[in-house]
Amino acid sequence: MAIARVVIVGSGNLSHALVSRWLNSPHIAQLTVLARSDRYRVKGWSAAAMERVTYDDVCLSEASIVVLSVKPKDAPAALDHIARVAPNLPVLLSVAAGISIATIRSILPHSGIVRTMPNICSQVGRSVTGVAFDSVLPSQRAMVLDLLHELGETTETPESLLDPMTALFGSGPAYVLVFLRSIVDTAIKFGLDKDIARQLALQMVLGTSELALAQSQDSLDHIVSRVVSPGGTTEAMLKVLESQGWQDIMESALYAAGERASQLGSLEPARGRA
Ligand SMILES: NC(=O)c1ccc[n+]([C@@H]2O[C@H](COP(=O)([O-])OP(=O)(O)OC[C@H]3O[C@@H](n4cnc5c(N)ncnc54)[C@H](OP(=O)(O)O)[C@@H]3O)[C@@H](O)[C@H]2O)c1
């Protein structure tokens, strides 16, 4: 597939994940990160990643794909800037939560637009990424999919599902990490060494995911039932989770994240594009 010149606008957490993964991509002829400040320098970027950073926006006019990786509140100003420097940009790929294709289209009327929601596991090639396309040529679409596949699994989806997917899978690593932290904190209270507890908890989540993947023909309920012996330890734990409303807590958390994603989008009209 054609080789792209990719510019990532923004040098924050997600950009770090993207640049780490795409540094040696066979699909990218030139990878540049357009930064606003040098804050990335204290965030553990590798020397190779830092070499890709520039403050010179001329790179925008040479890009075949610009990746918008700024906070939603900064997206309108960043898009205006991109439109000024590169009004005929071939493809704008946005990872910004809640920012709709219609909004991007209103600023970049001539570009192919890709709205996508990867997660931070992009850094290790294990993202689950939803993607919606608008006015993208087949060759550009193939190029974008090549790039997204390097981040992990990619699912094309109607744009209307991207806010829920943001809640479920964009924010998802945080739920898993908070869950892991609870286990490690409790393990330490039981007397386990902190590092050993962490290592074991991580392996447990990895092992459980691999097991469920290997048994994808079985329902999750069925897999759970294989771990639960009547009157056993797992049953005792699950009873506490159920009696304290585990399912309701998770559902409320996910709905809150989904609502926040929609709100971020609805803030757009008041964006003050000065
Ligand atoms: N983090 C995640 O796990 C995750 C997952 C999925 C999607 N996302 C989406 O990814 C986007 C970025 O999130 P993040 O967590 O990486 O945020 P972040 O760490 O705050 O990074 C945002 C970056 O954008 C830069 N920036 C803002 N306006 C700019 C401009 N006009 N030109 C160049 N750079 C500009 C900021 O510069 P300064 O360094 O100077 O502040 C900062 O480096 C968000 O829209 C978020 O919804 C994030």
C-alpha cells in the first residue's frame, strides 16, 4: 500500500503511544510530531521519538495524513490552524473524544475525514480501535487501515457508536488498571510483596483474557461457571460483588463516560474560534 507522510498534532499521552508504535512502520515514509510546547520532554519519550518532534507547522502542508491528537477542548483551534496551513489536506484522522465528523468537515471541507478511537494500549500494539470514515478514497482508506492495524485490532463502525466505544474501550484500560490496583493493594494487606503481587495480578488478567479468547465459542457466563465451585472461595467473592451492586456500578461508570464523550462533542458550537 502507498507510503504516507504522517504528522501527529499534539505531543501528549496518546501521541506518545502512536509515535512509539509507528516509529518503524513500513507504511510511513516520514513521521513527524507537531508540538506546542516541550512538556513531552519530561514524559519518558525515547530519543528516537523525540527526534520526530518539530514546532514548524510547514510539515502540515506536506502531510498525506494529519492525526489530530489534542484534547477535545483544544481541537477547534488546532483544526483551524491545520486548515489555514493545509486547506487541501488529503486526510485528517482524529482521535479526539466526542469531536464529530460534521465539526471537522465544517473546518476542513475538502479533506477525507477519519474519526477513530484507539486506546493507550496502542503503544504495545494491543489497542481495540473503532473507526468511521467520511469521503475517504479507497486508497486512503486502505492506508489508514494499515496504520490502525499496527496499533491493534480495528473495527469499522457507524460514527454514532464511537461515543459508546470511547466509554467502553478508549477509557477501558483505566477500568482494568483500577481493578488491578485494588487487587494489588489487597494482596499487600494479605502480606504479599508489592512487586510480586503486581506481577501475579498482571499475569492473571493476561491469562484470563487468553483463556476467554481460546474459548470464544463459549459465553462469558459459561467460562465464569468453570471457575466457581459451589460453596468455594470464588463463589464467596462473587456473592459480595453481586450483593454490593457490581454490575450496576460498572454500568453507571460506563454510562457516565459515554455521556461525557457526548458532552465533549456538544461543547463544540461554543468553541470560540478566534
Ligand atoms: N490518553 C488516552 O488514553 C486516550 C485514548 C483515546 C483517545 N484519546 C484522545 O486523544 C487526545 C489526546 O489525549 P491525551 O491523553 O494524549 O492528552 P494530553 O496528554 O493532554 O495531550 C494533548 C497534547 O495536545 C497538545 N496540543 C494542544 N493543542 C495543540 C496545538 N494546537 N498544536 C499542537 N499541540 C497541541 C498539548 O500540548 P502541551 O503539551 O503543550 O499541553 C498536549 O501535548 C484526546 O482528544 C483524547 O480524547 C486519548
